[in-house]
Amino acid sequence: MKALECIFIIFILCLSLISQAQNKIEFRDTLSDYEKILNDNIDKEVLEMLDSLDFEKTSMGLGILEFINIDSQSVDKKGFKSHSICQCYKIQDTIFIANAIGFMAGLGSIIKINSIDSTYESSIFFATDDVKQHKFKENEELIADIEVPLERNNLLISKQSEFSNQKDIVGILEGVSIEFYEGNNKVKLQVRSIFKCKFEDYNILLKKEGKKKN
């Protein structure tokens, strides 16, 4: 589990968020019934299987990720909804929340929050394991691994959440991506990312490691 955790973090940190307008987090009471949201959207067998992995001993949490192609000119309107794995951690003044499906190849959402003023940026990513299948413009070459900003987005965080080390963060990101291409098919995704993960303050961890070395 630790190896998976490290690979997941390194991959997320390697992605660079494209600049977008600064948005403010909204704190709501309505997100407190997270367990009901999971039970309504994920099969019981899947929940039992994930429970057996004992997420309580890691910083990882369980989420739901939903993408729907809403491009008006697209011939492919398919979407999907799936359970996902999420992580929340702080490095210096930045909080990262990643909610993803897959291992070496996969897809997910990333939120980057400024802990000083509660503004944030968000995007979705596709990790393709070096397979070139996306591009931003019709006349461009296909590329592997793409990160797509959300042009409209709203981040709701439960008022019960605590941005303190080892405390739970519960939230929902909803938004719409800019247009991009999957192969020659134009895509504009409506995104819903639900997450609950244990907050990890890496600043505390780094301080502890520094003291050990001294």
C-alpha cells in the first residue's frame, strides 16, 4: 500500500496546473452524509472489498468520480461513474486533493488550494502510460498524458472537515472542462468528483525527518 501511495503522490506532483481564475471554497453542512452518497452510488460488494483493504491505516480515502461528455458536436456522448481513490496533503502553503482511478494509467481530478486565502485551481488528468491519444487543438499531434483545466468549477467542503494533520476532509468538486480531443473526437467533460480522505501535513513530516537527521 505504501508503494502505491508514493507512486500516486509523485505522479500528481509532476503535473502542472494551468492557470485559471481564482475561485473560493464554499463550506456547506449538506455534505455531512458522505456514507449515504457512497452507498447510493457504489455496489455493496465493491464497498466490502474496499473496506477489506483497510484504508484507515493509510492517507488514502474512497471517492466517486463521474465524467460526462457534453460537447454539442460530439458523436460520442458516453460518460461513466466509478469508485475512486483520493488523497489530501499539504506541502508548504498548498493543499493538494487528488481523486483518481487507475495505477500507472488512469484518470482523475486534481484540486490545488492556497491555504492562506482559500482560493483554488482545479483540473482533470489522463495518464495514458505513454499512449498518445489526446490533444488540445484539432490540428495538433496527439500526446501522452494530458491535464485539462476546468473552465467552470465549484468546490464544496463539509463544515465538519478539518485541515489538520490526520483529520478527515469531505468534499465535492463539480465543473466543466475546456474543449479538447480524444483521438479525433471533440470532448468537453462535465465533472463530478466526490472525496473523503485523511489530511496529511507533509510540513510536519519533513520537520520530523529533519530533526532525525540532526
